[in-house]
Amino acid sequence: MAVEGQCRPGTGFSVKWRTERNVMGKFRVGLSLVVASLLGMVVPGVVAVPVQADPGGAVGVERYLNSVRHNPARLRSFLLDLPKGGDLHNHLSGASSTELLISLAAQDGLCIDTTTFVAAAGPCGAGQRPATDTSTDPAFYRAMLMSWSMEGFQPGSGESGHDHFFATFGKFGAVTGAHRVELLADVVDRAGRQNEQYLESMLTRQGGALFTLSQQVTFTEDFAAMRAQVLAGGLAGIVAAAGTEIAADEGRYRTILGCGTAAASPGCGVTLRYLQQVNRNNPPNVVFTFMVSAFELAAAGDRTVALNLVSPEEGEVSIRDYRLHMRMLDFLRSVYPTGHITLHAGELVAGLVKPEELTYHIREAVLTGHAERIGHGVDVLGEDNWPGLMRTMADRHVMVEINLTSNDQILEVSGREHPFTRYRAFRVPVTLSTDDEGVSRINLTHEYQRATTDYHLRYRDLKTLARTSLEHAFLAGASLWRSQDTFLPAAPCAHDRLGTPHPSPNCQALLASSQKATLQWQQEAKFTAFEHRYG
């Protein structure tokens, strides 16, 4: 079942597998890319808006980046300072630091199985040790750290990276469910220290109550009738309880971070929103109930902004019901036309699933599931008519949340075999995100450094990745930009210097009416300061 606070449960079985490289990954893109003119077209009755170039400091930043490109320490310092916008793909339990989880296990008096390293409530029996032993036994602490994360993991050690990664969630699950607020404080603090402005965290609100409600719901392909069952079963009360829970969480995690005091964490400046996750390895009545809860939570305006389907995409139920889940979303989109949808899709490789499963997941998510963003999208080159799919994604501005380290650790896909460069070649918007930064032992700066090194990115590429994160964030209000992914200022701000402390009256009116435009304006101010420092 889906339980509250459980973001990425394990598969429940062990699969021995080997990544077989998709031969389509060897194809070259023989595409002549059309570059849109930025000089402006004269249209009768329309005043031409001048294009605003990046400040001259960007040229100097480019030179600085080239000078440190092959110096990992200096490159990391530079990228740590880079304004990164937001992390849009971040599972709360998997994002929390392993050190914190071990500390909380000791604090709670949990017991650790000495073979499996699964945490459980005490008293400790045969084959278990108190988690408190980690404070006096460095070898035990190290063993827990390696078992609960990818720390020190070596491929070929008898366990695949995929299996080790997903198994961690079952090992520390007894910790995460009881400490949501501490986990939020940890993740938000790290986001602030990585120069992020925005974070969307995946978790399940009121998971126990929703599962109980789902047991009263009878599955039927008549989705309208099934939704009526969910609403009649008391969903409104669950949504209200979730709103109360969110308000309490925010007050508590901000207290932990010292917000409003002289010792405030950098995380106090991070805008946090939530994605209601739906465990797709559950029966259809359960999945549908949680889907409806996500849309109702978002409609209630309680800081939950979208839905996402979680759990391994290759799971037996995930595969069996994939198209059914997309049809459910197709129906719910008609009921909640303003509700946002982001979906894990294409987190697959040959050898993990049957070849035919690589041909349709992303397409179905985009065309039937109405996904505005795709998480991972690794198997896109196996999709039927993948160039046409990419063109559709570019035309619809469906953004891809790229998780480089996660894809390497779980799927063994990296470098040239990763579709990152293909997406960019087809003008599909992309940004970098962390996925499960605690389990992976990384942060967003690490992902920017990996992308810069592996793909020889320029400063303007990094800037576009960061801007794209806020452009596709599920924040209320109009964008600062004229049209999606152009990064040319909208008419009210077209004659302003971006990020200035004193925008013009028209521009100020836009900012006052839009959370999104306000964060984007702040990002531009950060870019200006960054370019002064390095340019």
C-alpha cells in the first residue's frame, strides 16, 4: 500500500539484470535545426518590443567558466554560487541526508537488523543492534550508511545499482514516516545552501486515510462514477486535514531552520511547494482515489500544486495498468482543467523490461496523461517515431526533468548514451534535478557540475537550464517571459533592466500579480550579481 511519507518504495522482489544498450542510442540526429530569429517581426497594429540581451558580464563569465572547466574544485565553487532556480524532481524521503536518518533512528531507539539493515521498533532481539550503537562503533555506522544509500556502492558486487537503490527505502522506512518535518527542514536547508529559490517536494499527504477511503471505492471503467464514490466517501474532510497538516509542517520546519532570527538558514528564502505522489503499484481503486486527492488538494490552494505517479515503472502492476492510469488522468484532466500533472515516464532500459515496453510510455504520458513535465525520459530513443514525439514535446513545451546521477546509478545510462543532448537538439525544454539526492549522495550543484563536464555546457546553457526550472515550476501567475521558453521579457517588463530593484509601474504590476514572475525577477537579479562577481 501507499503509506504517508513513503516516496519511492522498493520493488518487493529482487531482479538480477544487466543494462543492454539500446541500439537506437547510437543513432545520430540528422536534423537541420531551425533557429528562430530574435530580431522581431513587424506586425501591423503591434508595437515591436526590443529584445533584451544578457548583460555584458555574461561574456566574462563564459571566459571564467572556460578557465576553471578542468579544475574540479574551482568549477564546483563556481557552480555552487550559480543561481539554480528550482529543483522540480525531489522525493522527500529519498532526498533527506542519510546521516540525518541514522541520527533519527538512534533518537527513536530503533533496532537495526545486522544482515538486512532494516530498521524496526524495539526492543532489539536476536540478529539486531540498537541504532544508538552507531555513536560508538564507526564500522557499524559506516555499514548503515552504505546500506541506506549509494555511498561506496560498487557495480558488479552481486547486487545491481537498481536493486540497491530501491532497497534503501524499505530499510529506513521506519524512520521517515515519523519525521516528515525534520526531513523537510533538512531538504529545504540544503536547497538554500545550493542557491536554489524553489523546491517541489514529493510526498503523500494523509496516505493512511486515503487508503482507508479507497477500500470503499469499487473499481469501474466509468471514472465519473468512481470519482463520485471517492467524493462521497469523505474526501473533503481528508483534504481539509491535509491543509491543516501542511500549515503545521511549515510552521515547524521554519522554526527548526531559525527563520526570522539572526541565525536563519538559507533555506528560509526557498519557496516550497508539494507534489502529491500516487503509488502506481497499487490496485486501480487505490490509484484512482489518490489521483483524485491530488487534484482536490491542488484545487484547495493549500500549496499542493500537482500530481506525480511514483514507484518503479517496471513494477508488475505499473506495467499492467500503465495505459489504464493514463486514461484515468485523461478523464481527471477534463474534470480539473487547471490541475497540473508531472509524470515519471521512460525511467527504463532494455533488459529491465520487455522491448515493447520501451515504445510507448513517454508518448502515452504526454498525449493521454496530459503530462506537462516528464521525469527521467531515459528510454525516449526506443519510442515509436521518437523524432516525432520529441517535436510534439517541443511544440507543447513539455519539459523533461533530467536526473543524471540517478539515471547512471539505477539504469547505468550516462554520457553520450543519455538522451540529454537529443532533447536539447530538438528544442525540448530540459532542466536538471536531483531525484533522491540523499540516497544518491549528491546535490543540485553536483548535477550541474556533471552536466557541465560531460556535455561541455557553456554559461548560457547553464543559465537556460536554471531559467527553465522556474519557467516550468507549478507556481501561480503569469510568466516574466513573453512566451514559454523564449526568455524574452513580457511586454510590461520589456523596457526594464531585468532584476532591477525598481521595476517600472507596468512591470511592478505584473510582479505583484504573479508568484512565478516574482521568483523569475529575483532570479534575474541573482544572475546580474553573479555576472558582476565572475565577469
